[in-house]
Amino acid sequence: MRFVRTFHSVGHGAFYTERFYDDSYNNPQNVANFVYDCGSITDLQKLQQEINREFNQGTKIINAVFISHFHEDHINGLGHLLGNCTVQNIVIPKMPQDFIIYAMIQNALIQKGGPSSTANDILSSILSEEGHNNEEFQIVQIGEDDDNDTTLKGLLPPSVKDIWEYRALVLTCKSQKYKNRLHSLTQSLQQDAIFRTAFKSNGIIDYPKFNHLLKNNNNLSHLRGLVSQYNLNGNHYNMVVGSEPTDKTLHMGCLFTGDAMLKCKSRMKQLVGKYAVNSSLYHCLQVPHHGVVGDNHNAQLYTSPKECIVSVKDGDPNRPAATVKNDITINGGNCVKVTEKTNNLQYQHTL
Ligand SMILES: [Zn+2]
């Protein structure tokens, strides 16, 4: 089996593909495809071209798309992917309603070109029952405490099942104070003259309706004032995925970390506990959060020489941060930037 992993050059975003080919036939057969994240805030058109180019050969069936979290730069290309390929499963972190509401607000407020968020359109459609029942894909939600590895094993086709696995971990915010602030935001929306119309009488939000309200400029400026009272920020739900051969002696794995905020010691401990980050299992590491988070705890990630890939916009002065580059280099790793101006970065292995 031939395995091809590609870090696509889409600037500040994330679009990573893993494809399996059985070369024992006269014509190599593309037997399985996986995607981790699908977004770009540098150049969405380039990402869409990249999707077309990547999936114009072989099968257009994607066994699973993993979405680390719901921010624009990781999800805004998903609609195009769904329109061009047959996606069987979308694997997402299981998140409480309070947090999804806040993520949608973040997406709406960062839009520079007007009140329209591609990520929110996709998110509200996959989260609304009516929306995704009409689609071909299945939504697989990964909880923070569940044994997810068995569930993910079930997504692999027979030809790959014995040689490969995906293991997911959802890193969340354990702070009760933060959760309380998030909940207060939801409560104030429920009492707000405009936004209360998006809630059903049982307190459950209607995501498409909420998304519709977020497309109005007046509503957005009103919301900006409301949100600023709650001191919320960052990305506190993020799904990390280890993509690994079942034979742990093979140096072929990749740890996809999305935008995990690993300054938090307990999250780093969870990560190290689940994945042997300092072993030779992982050949590649997707550097968390576009390399912006530099602190001592992260150095543990780089203790085994590996390819450390940072997805950034060309010329970004802060990403990767100097401390991150330093941590990688002093631990013998190779810090590789993939921007909208570089070539795709590709690794091939034979299993
Ligand atoms: Zn990001």
C-alpha cells in the first residue's frame, strides 16, 4: 500500500489530505481518502482550486473529514469539498450549545467583507437536523471523555483497517468560570429583543435562524457590544487527531493538532498522555495554532526529531513565533512553513 500525505499551500488555514493507493493492480487503485480541516482565510479561491486539483483523479469518495474546530480558517472550504466529493463522515468535536453559539459569533464578527460567514453557513446547516438529514454524510461527534478510537476504526475501509488508525482527542476548557461566562452570554441572547427569536421555547437554539440574524450589520454591531461584556476569547474546544500506522515501529504517523491552545498545562498533559509525542511514531507534527503559541510546555511536542509543519500566510511576522521556531530547532526538528506561495508539502510512505 502506498500512502500519500499532503499539506496544501492555502495560506492561513488548514487543508491536509491523506490518501491510500493499492499499487498491486495494473492500475493503482485509490482505496481510501481522509481530510483534516478544510479552510483558508488568506485565499479561499486557492483552496477551492486545490480541492478540485486534489480530487480530480482517483475516487472522489472521502471516508472521513475531521474538523478540529469551527473557526472560519478551518472550515470555510468544507462546502466546496462537499459539493465536489462524496464525503461519507464528518468527524467533529462534541460541543455544548453555549460554545457553538460563541464560535458562530466569533466567525460573524471577524468578517471583513460584510456580514457573511461561509463557516457559519456550513456549521448551521450540518448542525440543523433538517439540513444534514438530506445529505449523504454522517456526523460523528467526538466527546471529551469517550473512547473514540473504536468509533474511528469503524470509519476505515477493510483494505486499510489492519494497517492504519486515527485516534482523536478533544481538548476542552475545564474552567467553570469560563463556562459560566459562556452561559451568561447565551442567557443574555435569550433575553435580547433581536436574538431571542432564534431560540425555541425549550431553550434550544435554531442554528439556521441564528445564522440568519448574524448576517445583518445592525445586529452585528449590537452583538459586538453585548459580547464584549463577557471577557471571552480563544478556541477552547479543539479536536486533535493522531494518524498512525498500527505497526508502531514505523516512522510514518502525523499528529494533527488544529488550533489547540497548549499553553494550558492540563491540556498538554492530556495530549502527552494519549499520544506518545516523544516517540519516533510521529514523522510529522502539524504545529498547533499556526505556530503562534510559544511557551515551554510546547517544547515537549518537539522532543523527537520530526517534520514540524506550520500553515501560515506568506510574510506573517508573528507566525511561527520565534520561540516556537527555537523550540523546534533545538530539539532537532525541521520547521517547515507552508504558505499560499510555497508548493504543497508531500510525504509518501510504503506500507
Ligand atoms: Zn486557525
